[in-house]
Amino acid sequence: MPHLFGALQVTPLPLQHSKLTHGYLFDWHGARLAWLCDTCGLPPDTEDFLTGQRIDELVIDCNDPPSPAARNHNDLTRALAIVDRLAPRHAWLTHLSHQMDNWLANNCLPESVSAAADGMTLSLSPDDPVTV
């Protein structure tokens, strides 16, 4: 159920983790940012809901480089698969481990995907930057 805070609509989204966690879909004057951190994959209902949405910016958990042993956080393979299915305008990988940092030093991400950095600012509109 969405919550309204003035012009900001926030929709909580259940995520998969070792315990209950939530992501959020933020809608600010028609610009949408999906924040999906502390997750390993997406529950079917959350993915179905987001698949039907236009997402401008996606911030997604990506703790590890490609790894079949991912348990509580997405590895790169799983994160990129979610990005492909949700088709945001741009995706930002966050919650990066040192191993993921090392992988990024020697490998490239798809053009519409970037590694987030501490203190960076995303802007859904030029007048309203949001620090992540």
C-alpha cells in the first residue's frame, strides 16, 4: 500500500533476505526510483508489481561478483538479471563487497548500469537531488 508524503509517494516492497526486509518505490512528480537493497532475488509478487512499472532509476543490492553461492545478497549475475527484467532507464549497484570492487577494477558493466559510491547524489529532477 503506497504512502503519501506531500508530492512523494512511497510504496514498500517485500524483499528476500534471511529476515523480512523491504525495498521501496519512490514516485516524485512522475519520476520513479526503485530502492532494492538487502535482497537476494525478488519475491514473485514484488517482481510482478515492478515489472508493470516504469522505473527511471534502480538502486539494487549487488554484494558479490558472479558467484553461485550467493545467499542473502545478490551477486552480479542475479542483480543484472533483475535489471534486465525490470528495464530501468539506469541501474546503480550498491552494497558492494571488496571482492566486487576488485572485480569492477578489471571488468565492465553494461552501459546502463553503474557502481554506486558512498555519498553520491541521484537526481530524479534537476531541482530535487537525493543523496544515496
